Amino acid sequence: MKKPLVLVFFVQFIVMIFASTALAAPELKMIAPGVFALVGGEGRANSGFVVTDDGVVVIDTQGPPELAMLLREKIKETTDKPVTHVLNTHYHGDHTFGNQYFAEAVIIAHENTRRALIDKDEAHRTMFKKFFGEDSLKGFSLTLPAVTFNDRMTLRVGGRTIELVHPWPIAHTDGDIFVWLPAERVVFAGDLLYNGRLPLLNDGGTAGALKALELITLTEASVLVPGHGPVSVMGDVAGYRGFIEALRTEAGALIDRGALREEVVSQVKASGYSEWLMYKEWLPANAGKVFDELMAERKNRIEQDR
Ligand SMILES: [Zn+2]
């Protein structure tokens, strides 16, 4: 009799959370046999999981505890197999701070992701609380990846092959990976791909972002799960690439005319993306970031030409 009661409280708790913040609840979608995406409400972070013969592989563990617990619950509703592996696509808290709810699994990430979780811990927590509220880290305990790699890794679990690929140069962070299931033709792109919501490029770079999208395109995946936004196809990869290219083209043209940083920040529009979530909030910061990046690229070129 105990279990249903716990469940009732849990459901009430979840309902309360989403009612109080007026947020759409995440939605579970099967994207290939045994392969699932948990799509965050209103552009919040996505997760995924792959059910294999030997256990479940989770991709990104969410951040706020209620979302990590919801992910755990969705897995339990889908299969009675245990979670054996967790993959972190990059260090950002909305993808990793739920690791503690999957502590029985082997957590795998890029070496730089583990390092960033340690080195940036304090600033990272401050940033996380800014997004998710002062109380969002109550009971939080930093749970680090146990297995790390640098370039590429192949994980074979219960009849499935899962490729973990680290693109370079820096795209979204210095420890990005995307998760590729070649047999199922599915990619979990982490924050290398956004759909319907602007990224925040503060840890990354647009040259690397374009390189990463090129690599993702080479997989010829038929279904892609972005870090934020609805389940996607290759056309959406081209759509996101268009946003990055618009930033670079517009900022580049302004710099050619001698524009200062603040002029680039206020004049870059990427107007084809004005309907995307966080457009107003994050466009100026992204424009500033691209200005810095393009100026550094130009300086490097001058150095090389001397
Ligand atoms: Zn991120």
C-alpha cells in the first residue's frame, strides 16, 4: 500500500511545481524503437534514454530536482530495466545537475566537462540559481562523471552501439559531445543544436558551432534531439546553422564599416529568428560574443599575414 501513496504525493508535487511556475510539462516521445526523448516544456533542456537488453542509457539528467525525478519516473514507466549509464553532453547545470538522481549508473562525459564541473562549480551554481530560483539547489550534491574521454568513444551496451563524438574547436563549451546511434540513425545533439530557441553562446564560439553542425550533418541521422526545442530533422540543423551564419554575416558587415562593439550589439538582428524563444533576451549577448570572436579571427589573420 505504501507505493501508490508515494506516487500520489509525487504526482501532486509535480503538478504543484508546474502549476506554480505556469510551465508546460516535459513531453516523452519515442523516436525509434526503445529510444526516447524527453522534450522540455517551453524550450527547457531535453533529455533522452535508450533501452538496451542490459539496461538503460540516459542522455543528460536535467537540472532542477523535480525535472530529474520526472525523468527517472518516465524511465520507470517505460521499462523495469535499471539505468546503467548516464551520458552528459556538456557541463551546463540544466543537463548535468540531475546526475545525483542516477548515482547507481556509470556517468560518462568528455574530460573537459568533468573539469568544468569542478573548476567552475561556484560560478556555475550562482548562474543556475539565477535561472531556476534561489531554492533550486537545495539538497544538491555535485555528482561527477566517473569515466571520461578526449576525442571519441564507442559504447556497446545490451545489443546497441552508441558513438560519443567530441567536435573541435569549441562549439557550445570545450567539452561538448553529441551522441550518435548509427543503427537507429538517431543523434542526441546536446546544445550543439537548438530548435525554436536561441542559444547563449557565452562559453562557445560560432566557428566551432558551424564545424559541429557539419559533423552532425555527416551522420545522416533521420531524427535529431536538440539540447533545447522539439525533436528535429536535418532541415532543422540547416535552420540553426542559418542563425549562426546570420550572426556572423551581419556582425562581419558592421565591422567592415568600422562599427564599435556596442553598435554591433544593438544592430545585429538575425531577423529570420525573431519568433524563437529568448530572441529578445539573448540576441544582444550573442551579437557581442560574435563581435569579440570575429575581431580575434581578424587579428589572427593579420598576425599570420605579416
Ligand atoms: Zn548548454
